[in-house]
Amino acid sequence: MHDITIRSVLAGMVSVIFKDLFDILYINLGFSGVSMIKVAAGTFITVDTFSYIGLLIGLFAHYIVGGIIGLSFTHYLCLTNKSHPILKGLFSGLVAWLFLAGMLLKFGISNYDPIDELSNFMLLIDHIIFGITMGFLNKMFVLKNSTN
């Protein structure tokens, strides 16, 4: 696949999958956690009506946002400099956390807003994992031998 746009979107979506695996892990270990899928679904539906359809809505929204961030991140790398993609990915993950999990939730974009400290700390860890993964995938697969 030679199209850098498709690879960028896929890198963002795969980074979300990797982040979600950590969500599943620490929720199953008993840590207070929050499902970003529920947060994403809460943008469209109320939390008390959450069902399998709500889960699908949340999954689509969550992964589309990941794809958009992946595409934006790759273009950011191409505009600035392709060096240090993992460090820049970390920074981008932190920016996503600040604006998406922080500011937009506090403005009421979703009907599901975690307010406890541990859940919000786990969101921070999630976004760090997301950013590092996105930087790594860009380094290994997206920018490598790009023709476009």
C-alpha cells in the first residue's frame, strides 16, 4: 500500500486499538478506568441508553477520531521534519489528551464524563500510549519508503 494517507489513517486507528488494550487490561485488574468508547458514544446518545448499538456508535466515533489524528500527525511530521517521530507522537498524544479528554469533555461534548482522579490519570496514560504507538507506526510503516 503506497498511499501515505491510508497508511496514516490506519496508523491512527491501530494506535487506538493498542491504547484500548491497555484500557481493558487495567479495568480488568481492578483499577478505576474509563472506556473511551463510552465517552465517544456519549457524544451521540445518553449513557443510560447505552446498548450494543451504542457500543457500535462509540467504536466508529472513537476509531474515526484516531484516524483523523493519525492523518493530522503524519502531515505534521511532513511539514516540520520527519525526525524524532516517537517523541513528536508522545507530544501529540498529550495534546490529544489535553483537548479531547480534557477541554472538550469539560465543555460537555459527551454525556459521559469521568470526574474521578484515577480515571482521568488512566486517560493520561492511555493518550501517552496512543501517541508513542502512533509515532512508532509512523516511523516504521507510514513514512518509510513513502512515495506520496
